[in-house]
Amino acid sequence: MNDRLTPMKGLLLDLDGTLYHGTQRIDGADILIRQLREWKLPYRFVTNNSTVSPEAVALRLQKMGIDAEPGEVCTSAQAAAQYIANKKPGASVLVIGESGLIEAVEAAGLRLADEQPDFVLQGLDRQLSYERLTTAVRSIHQGAEFVLTNPDLLLPGEGGLFPGAGSIGAMLTAAGGKEPTLIGKPSKILMDYSLHQIGLSAGETWVIGDNMSTDIAAGHASGCGTILVLTGLTTRDNLEYYAERAGCRPEIICDDLHKLISYISVSIGI
């Protein structure tokens, strides 16, 4: 049981591997969100995906029968744009990314720029060209700060694995000679952004996810409680391996979402 002294007042929920696999809802995900709403327990869906808008994320969840509103979604794109806006309001930004990242930049009051940008902001870009990479590398060498939305090296998809934003980031790091500021999990920047959106402190909030190296590590980095669900990447068989790689352990482990619901119910005194 939970031996933390702080109460459970809010949750930050991972998506892929925690609530769904691809387009398939994980058993109990719809019930979990329905119960959280019934209990009036605040939560946010937190994703490293920088390619889509909160509206698109919410729609995807809705199509799987999981209640969701755009305002409940926190993406690495939003957190990255806010990070830049906080450092330099109205900054010029060269974006290597897709529509979700571009929309987040514009919503934060930043300016898109291909020449002499203040920042190079990079996420996943599946239409990336060598010319665009060259522009980004030259901008970094000219002094632009390099910001990376998320470190995921590989993405699962139909037919196998695909290079992720982290793979593009590794290339820009090597060619640009500058380490990026990392926004997404396991960085605490995305978690701090999500905590601000939910209006709670880290000590009042728990992170729930299936990945030790991203979700659980990010929870630890931000000072939140952590609950590992064995619904995705991590299983009982590989738990020790991933715990060693992540360098941390969750406070709580739940085998499935139904057991998670029961644990939350006890924790909030229902």
C-alpha cells in the first residue's frame, strides 16, 4: 500500500501502452476515466507525441470509447512552446516538426522563422528533407538554442519500427555540436507544464504509465508519486531489467487497469 504521506489529489496519465495500444483500447481504460470523472479527481493525459494537437489526441481517445476533452491533454509540443515563450516571449523559432508542433508554437505567440531563429525546435518530422536539416544545423551553429520535444528513438507502427524524434535529434546533436534542452518524458519540463495545467503540486500528484524509462523516471524527476501499470512495455518478467535501465522504481505496481481503479478508490477514500 501507499506509504507516502501526501494525498492523491490528481493524476498525470500516459497514453500509449497505458490506455491503448495503437487503435485498440486497453481493457478498463474507459472505466478508469469514467470513474475519475465521477470521483471528480483531476487528471491530464500526458504524451510525448509532438505531431498532433490536443484536439486530435482527444478525438483519438473518443473514437476508442474513452471520454476526453482537448483541455485535458498535455503534449510535448505545448510544453516546448511554453518553455520557449517563458525564456523569450515572441521568439523566432525554426520548427522541425509536424502540424501539432507548428500549431503549439503559434498558439504560444512565437514567430516561425527559417533565417537566424532564436531557437531550433525539433520533434518528429516524417517529411524531413536534407535541405531542412542543413538549415537547422546552420542555425544551431549560428547560436540558436536547440530544443528537442522528446527523446524517443523508435516508434512502433504497422510493419515494424520507425525512427522517432530522438533519432533526428541525435543527428542534429552530432552535426550541430550542441546538446538540446529535452522537454518530454523523462524530462521534468513536460511534467512541470502538466502540473501547472492541472493546478496541483508534485507532492499532490501521481504519474501513471507503463514505461519505466519515460513515465516513471519523469515522475521521479518531478517529485510526483509513481504508479507502474503492467499494461504495455513493462511486465513482471522484464521489470527488473527496465528498473535497472531507468535507475528508479515506482512506488506502486498494478497488474492491470482494474486493479489501478481499486487502488485509486482506496487512496482517495471511496
